[in-house]
Amino acid sequence: MLSKTPMNKPKLWHCYNSRSLRVLWTMEELGVDYDLEVMPFPPRYMVQGYKTLNSLGTVPYFVDGETHMTESVAICQYLGDKYQCQGNSSKLTLALAEPEYGNYLNWLFHSDATLTFPQTLVLRYREFPAKDCHQMQTADDYDAWFAARLVRLHEHLSNRQYLCANRFTVADIAVGFALHLATLLKLEHHFSPQILDYLTHLRQRPAFIRAQAIGRELDPFARR
Ligand SMILES: N[C@@H](CCC(=O)N[C@@H](CS)C(=O)NCC(=O)O)C(=O)O
């Protein structure tokens, strides 16, 4: 089960509603044939031997032949570039030659460096605090920080349906997951109507619906 042996299909190690959802969603969008291991969260405690496979103990963990990856947005970009030509009409990634390439890269990095970063502090100190850990002020501070960091997305969405190039791309998957995570942390009251509409539209995509349903029985939020 936890072998690093190369396989002929890409394989993803996933936990419900975690960052590995980005990868699952991308594979569903692309129609990639994949293997999947769905694990309880956090796998570094709940799955024996997981840290032998992925020394970080985090999800996603992804293997495609000799390629081993741990960064969700990088894996989505890789999948979009490698598995695009499987009957899909529009490309999920942007190339350097496209005018919005810089904008595209910026949203890819914005999704984690700007949007999920403050959320992880809310998650750690409000939603899953360690025993005897009393840092609600930290959670409240990063809740406010998250709200402030939505401003650029709000401005950008004022005249667009998607983030880049008038089409759905991996940038929408990266940022869409960050917004989805915010709803799990009950931070959606910070969303402007534009951001809420954008997320609602993304969540209606059949590939998102299929991917998000996988592993629901292991929902870590339901166990609290
Ligand atoms: N930079 C990584 C972060 C991976 C990460 O921190 N994943 C979280 C779940 S969203 C995790 O595995 N947490 C459990 C742990 O740290 O033990 C990515 O974007 O994929």
C-alpha cells in the first residue's frame, strides 16, 4: 500500500478536504486514469508508515513514474502540462507565450502564500487546538489578516468569470481550494458577493463535485 515502487498510472495519497483535493480535482477535470489512496487525517499520526513514504507526513503525496511530488499547486501544474492532450478542448495551464502568463503564475502562488497561509493559523489555533493551547488571539488576528488578503481577488473578479485568459485554469483550482477551505473554517462571511459567486460557480463543476465527494466518511471536521 505505501510502496514507492513506480506504477504505470499516477497515484495520489489524499485526505478529505485537504490540499490534495486540488490534485484530485485537476485529475477529474483532465480525465486522467489514476490510483488513489484515501487516508484519515492527519496521516502522519493515523497511517502507519506514511512518513516512510513521505517524510513530511503531509498530503498531497503524488507519484508518477519516477516523479515524486509534495506541493499541491505544483502537482496540478505538472498534470495540466503533461496530461492535457486527452481529448480536452481548452488547456488548464498557461504557456509563457500567452499574454496573461505572469498573471497566471501570480495567482498560483497567491493561492497559498497569501490566501491559505493565514488560514492555517486559524485552523491550528481555533479549529484544531492542541491540548492546553490557549491562543485564540492568534486565531482572531489571522482571521482578520485573511479578510484583508481577499482584497486583490475581489478587485480582480469585478469583471471576470475566471482568473486568467477567460478560461478555467489551474489558477482557479488553486485559488478555488483556498476559498473552499475558508468555508470549512467558517471564514466565508469575509467574502464579497463577487468572491462568493466565483466560488459557487467553481463548486458546480462536475469534476469538483466528483473529487470533493471522495473520502467524505473520513472528514476530520466531523470527528471533532
Ligand atoms: N505546501 C503543501 C502543504 C501541504 C500541507 O501542509 N498539507 C496539510 C493538509 S492541507 C497536511 O498534510 N497537514 C497535516 C500535517 O501537517 O501533519 C501543499 O500545498 O501541498
